[in-house]
Amino acid sequence: MYQRRAQVCPAVLLSSLLILAACRPHQGVSAMPQWEEFRDATDTRVFTLPLTDERQRVSLRAKLTLERGGATVRLLDPAGNARWEKSFGPGESSADQSFASDPGTWRVELRLTGATGRARILLVAT
């Protein structure tokens, strides 16, 4: 009798590794994981993410589609310092930023000015 050696298809191995990498633990997700629609909105929406581990990173992902008006997305660290800020006008826009984190509560502000459209904002600790 001869023994058959198991062969692993490279595509299966690569797929498995990608799935494992995508499943690494996150401490938390905050903000709007689903698209949020607004019409003629002028207000500020605030989202928070508490962090306890100094070794983590904070990733901010924003996607906006504005028909009219404007929006500003701002990330504040636990000390209240603006770590990132960007204003958006009509059209489709996105931003993806990552930062070394400090322990404490991080905040994202979405300031809308006469805005009609939709937004999706994620603040993730990795």
C-alpha cells in the first residue's frame, strides 16, 4: 500500500489566511455602521469609543454622499485634541485614517450644515 499525501491548494490556503486576518479581535466599533440619511440637516452628531489598551490603533472610516450642503468629520482624542478633521461638499467622498491611540474615550463629530444626503462612519479599535 502506498500513502497519499494531502495536498493543499494554494488558493484555499490563501483564502483561509485572509479570513483569519479579517477576524482579528477588535476592542470596539462605534459610530454609524449603517448608512444614515439626513435631509436639510444642520446639527452635530457625536459618537464615542472608550479604549483601555495603549497598544491599540484607532481607525476612522468615513463615507459620505451629499446632494447639497456640507459636512465636517472630526476625530478628537481623549484629551480633546483634534487628531483629524475634513470638510466635505456635495458629491461622493471617503476618508480612511489610522492613528496610534491613547487610553480614554475617543470622539467623532459629524457636523452637518444644510446637508441632504447620507453618511456612514466607523471608528474601530484594533
